[in-house]
Amino acid sequence: MKNTYNLRSIAATAISQVLDNGQSLNTVLPDLQRNINDKDKALLQEICFGVLRYLPKLEWFIGQLMEKPLTGKQRALHYLIMVGIYQLLYTRIPAHAALAETVNGAVALKRPQLKGLVNGVLRSFQRQQTQLEERIANNNSQYLHPSWLLKRIQNAYPDEWQSITDANNQRPPMWLRVNSQHHTATQYLDLLKQADIAADVHATHTSAIRLHEPTAVSKLPGFEEGWCTVQDVSAQGCAELLQPQDGESILDLCAAPGGKTTHILELAPKAKVLAVDIDDARLKRVKENLTRLQQHATVVQGDGTQPEKWAKEQQFDRILLDAPCSATGVIRRHPDIKWLRRDTDINELAQLQAQILEAIWPYLKPGGTLLYATCSIMPEENSQQIENFLTKHTDACLNDGTKLGLQILPTTDGGDGFFYARLIKKVQ
């Protein structure tokens, strides 16, 4: 049976909602995917993520091919042309099929009179592709980042900025965390081999496995039984550094979607864990993850800046604060971050992080550990945040001595960008 939808027009609509309405792909795609078959869902995701990954390059190409930009009600056609160019450049879809489907997208977007324009621009691109790609090689848009973000990365990392932006522009590897309650990573690797899934174990994170190709979770051995969880290797460092112990009272603050909560309980199944997040809708994911892994934690909706409303008089042996951040370390997983973030967000987020740190510190027992973590690479949110906190709190010290935490930068085959600092409350 022939599909009644045009996938390219749906992709153009999704991209429009991100760029014109400031919505994230995570918010937009579930609604748009409702009546789409699984194979097309994967293609829609690939096109949307890809267009947002290569946005400046695609914009530049269109600027060279069109005298006047499409604006107003015709703007959706601009994104449709982007979708067409992306397919020609970065997918294995035969050019004739990519062209035909994209041109038909103009009809689905109720602009049939512009089919000729879409067709003309895409055919011009095909003819001029080699020359255009040679010319863009000397153009700043090749870095595929907004100028404010590129400047911040260059200032913070004068020697590494190019490798960071390169990593941000790659498709991310798929990492698994093997549930140590069921298997060792080596045992699970054998199960993957039996299922014809190529993978390897991380050198230092003993429960982390990298798949050579992304794979549907339904194909992973024992996924529904809780044998493994999809989680980036850098994020797996949080629970490992927290070092939870059985019998302890542990707070996982900003816990959704629950990957770190469940990791804490894999390492310390008899710990008493309180998982708190401000977003009630995302807490459903925490509960789903706990159910799949057959674990128990107390799950509460609450604001990290107002712990008195949900923590009452409780004190914790350990606190994991995965602070709200710019997410600049996970751009390869969420390329829309580049276009949704603003320069002013960094300082605003740093202020919010400081507020949460201040508010939650009194709830840590003397001698207890607070692990501060972000998926950011911005010093204002990370090392500078910790430096400011230590200046104000004489009862706090860093567990690793002199360094202001550990900054991990994204690498092509490695983990996402992440920061951790382990703070100990001195016993007075």
C-alpha cells in the first residue's frame, strides 16, 4: 500500500518548527511521526537531524543558487529545498527518487505552483555541486556552528576547538551500559556477537560497550529484562564517580530521564534513592526505566532551588546534581542545540546552577559527597562554577585535590562532552 504522506514535507515542517518557533526536535518529532511506518520514522529522523547538523552549509548553497530568499508563507519551501540538498549530499537515496519526492513535497505543503522552483534549484545544485563544494571549503560556515558558539569554544579551548567542532558535527556512537546485576560487559559482548551485533568494550569504563552501528533496542539481548541501558559512556561516569554504597541515603537531583538513577541502583541495589526532577512529564521516563530494570526509588517532582518543599528535614550521604546546562557537550546527539541556544543562555544557566548548588548543599551530611555534573563544555558552567562555590563555602573541598573537576571533551568515537566535580563536605 502506498504511503499517504510525503516524508520530505514533514521534515521541512519539523525543521521550520525548530528554527522559526524555537522548539526542540525531541518535542516536535513524536507528533509528526504518529502515522508514519518505522522505516520512514528512521529516515525522517536522519533527514531532520542531518539538516540541522549541516544547516550553515545548506543555507550557503541555497544563497548561491537563488537570487531572493523565500520568506513568509513560502518559508517552508526554503526548508524543503534544504531537505533536497541534504539528501543529494549525505544519503544513499538515489538522486532521481530524492528529487521526485522533494518536488512533490511542494504539493503536500500546499504550494503546487512552486514545484518548478524547487525542481530548478535542486537540479542547479546537482550541476554546480563540485564547484560549490570547492568554494565553501574556504568559508566559515564549514564549521557548522553559530558564530557566538564558535567564538566561545575557540576562547575556552584555543588548541582543541577544531577537534571539538569536528566531533560535534559527527553522528554519535551508540553506547550501552551493561547491568552488572546480570552480566559483566565481556559476557554481554558475547551475547551481542551471537546476535550478530558488532561492538567493543570501553578500556576504562568497565560496564560500557560501544556498538559499531546504531541498533534498535528491540534487537539487543535482554533489553526488556533490564540487561542493558542505552547511555553515553561519559554519562556513565557520574554514578561511578559518586561511588554509591548499599544502605546509604542518596539524592539524584535533576534525575530525568533516569539513566543515572538506575545506574546508582545497579551499583548499590540496597541504597535508598530519592529521584527528583522539576519536569513531571519527564519523570514518567524515570518510572519506566525503574520498572524495566525492576528497581525501586522514590520519585518526586520538585524544584532544585527549593529543596525545603520536598526534602523536608532529610539529609543525604551522597547527592548527584546533574545540573541544568547549555548541553554544549551533546551537540552531536542534539544538533538543534546549536540553533536553539543563545549566547546569553550561558550566564543565565550558570546563575541557576549556582542557585541549586547553594540550596542543596545544606542537605548533604558532613563527610558526604556531592557530585556536580553537566553535559556542557563551557567553563562558566563547570570549573568556574566550582571555583566560585569553593570560595564561598569553607566546609567544602574537592575530592581530587587541586583540579577544579574533570572536563571531558567530545570525541568522534568516544563519549560526549561532560564535566564532573566531586565535592566533600568537611566534618567540622
